[in-house]
Amino acid sequence: MKGKVYLIGAGPGDVELLTLKAVRAVERSNVVLIDDLVIGNLAGIAAGLRCAGMADGTPVAVVQNGTLPNERRLVTQLGTVVHDVTKAGLGAPAIVVIGDVVRLAAVEGAAEAARAWA
């Protein structure tokens, strides 16, 4: 499998500060990974991705406190992610993964459940 990785800085997290080249890279991306520095601007980022043509039904995973005992996960969709994150009370530190790769979370969850029953 061959692919490309683009690292795009958004300054203070304002999607209006992205260059046109960065917007084109996001439009071509299969997966978007957002670090915990911009979770506070999730609404702006989600709106920007949707304006760039990403579908409302695009899968999104939010992982707060990853790898820690108090880790929390949420799997949702781009069109409702802001509402769902707010309702769940998630915030920094968290990473956000956007794209079809999120569907693998369900596969991992099923594998974990199967191991627990074994």
C-alpha cells in the first residue's frame, strides 16, 4: 500500500488560516487526524471539512485520555460530532480521527468482546 501523509498546521486552529494547498490536501485525504491542541475549535474544523466536501456521514472517533485508565471514546459522524462531543463532555486531551478508518474501531471492539468471552 502506498500513500502520502500531509502535515498541515492551522496556526491557532482557525480553518480560515489554511492555505489553498492545505485545503486541497484535506479534500484528497482519506483520513484526517486532529491533535489535542485544536479540540476546542472542533466546530470550526468540522465546518471547514464539510465545506471542503467531506460528507456529514463521514465516521469520526474522538479519544480522550488515550492509553490511560480514564480513557473515553466516542464514535460518531462529522455532521453531529460537535453536538455529540459536547453532550458526552469530552475535551482535551483528546485526538480526533476522521475518515473511513474509524470503521475499524467496531472491528476492534468486537475482537475485544470475543477475547473477553474466551
